[in-house]
Amino acid sequence: MDASVKNTIAELAERAYRIRRNAVLMGEVQGQGYVGQALGIADVLAVAYFHAMNYRPDNPDWEGRDRFLLSNGHYAIALYAALIEAGIVPQEELETYGSDNSRLPMSGMASYTPGMEMSGGSLGMGLTIAVGRGLGLKRKGSAAFVYTMLSDGELDEGAMWEALMSAAHWKLDNLIAIVDVNNQQADGPSSQVMAFEPLIDKMEAFGWFTQRINGNDIGAVVKAFDTARNHPEPRPRMIICDTRMGRGVPFLETREKTHFIRVDAHEWQLALEALEAGRNA
């Protein structure tokens, strides 16, 4: 999509609704999945794919595209939902999610899925790869941006901090990192597993231009993406997004543990109805 063709806030909200709906429908196929993360990050993905990024749905490997690297590979269901909405992956493949021979495995695999720029799973790799991609594009003289999405639990990984230093050293102003802070990881609240605050102070100290926003406020997300792309200083950019797990489905938002969701069969329809009710509110 040409980033000069801007969706309105209302249109982006509708995109986010459809991304959430796609994720719930995929979760229903397997009866489980990382649906809470997808619901939480849908607004950010809507802005990334329908406001900020340059890409061609009919040619995912177009050399001039902006790259989106999903470091937190278990969020694949969220990215698939966005790729389906963007027309990069056909809608009918949604029903194959997590199945044998599907192009939509439960963890992101670049060799399988159109528009998937890296294989994820082992956390802490995405930012290091993004540094290499950003440096390579700069040396080619490309105007493309590299986006990489990280999770707050991923900040536990030492390689992340080496990559943060490297990106600043190389003045990678074509690199935009998105950190999803939902305070949830497999072992419990992220902030209790390994304290990571104050994030803004730390990232700025590492040489990054850093913003922190409510990742479920589409207007704030749009402003942050625009500011990141247009920031004049030659240094990497970061958007820290505070999001709510299960956003848009109240009975999932209030669960104590939503890192990997399993619900009763009838609850998938209730989740779809909750999304529809929020859409029309």
C-alpha cells in the first residue's frame, strides 16, 4: 500500500476490528492460541499496514517495500490477521490456521507465509536481524523503513540490548522498533519476571528517539508513527505501546492469564459478538 494514501481514523478503526475478527476466527479453528496478544496489538497493526507502510499486496517481495519483522513469533496470528486484511494472504486461508500444510503455522515462518519477513520463535532475534536489514538497505541507498515488533518479555534477552547499542552506533534512522507492553508473558507478569522500567529513560540512554503511547488509541498510534518516520535526527526510533490483552472482548480482558488462550467452544461466538458490539458502540 502506498503510505501516501491515508486511511481516516474511522477507517483504521474498522481495519482494527477486522484484524481482531480474523484473529478470533483463526483461534476458533484450533480452539486455542495467542489471541489475547492479537486483540491487544490490532490497533498498532492497522496503523502500520493502512497508514504508515509502503508495500504491494500483489508483490510481497517488492524491493522498495518497507519491511515488517515480527520478532515475537508467537504473535503470528496477529500478523496473519493483518496480512489477510491487507490482501497479501487470501481470506480463505484463514480456515487453515495451524493445520498441516498450512501457510499459517502457529509461529511465524518466513519460508511459508507471504509478507512474513523473518521466522520467529526464539525471542530476542528480531531486533538483531532488523539492525542488519536496516544497515543493508542504507548501504543500497534504499528509502525503505524497517519495522520490528517486540514484546516486553523479550526485553529479558541480552541480545536485545546489544542490538539497541548497534542500531544507535550505526545511526539507523530507517529503523522503527515497536515494543508491545502488555505486562504478560508465559511465566507471569513481565514486570515481575524481570523489571524493565523506566523504559523511556533506558532507550533514550541507548541513543534511541523514543515515544510511549496508549497502543489502543488509534489517533495516538498514528501520531507516533508519523513522528517516528519524520524525526529529523539520524538515530533509530522506538514506539513503546501500552496495550491491553484481549482488547475488545471483555471476558478475555479480565482474565488473570491471557498469554495463551483456551476457551470453551461456545465462547468463540461470544467473542465475535463482543467485537461486533464494540464496533457499533
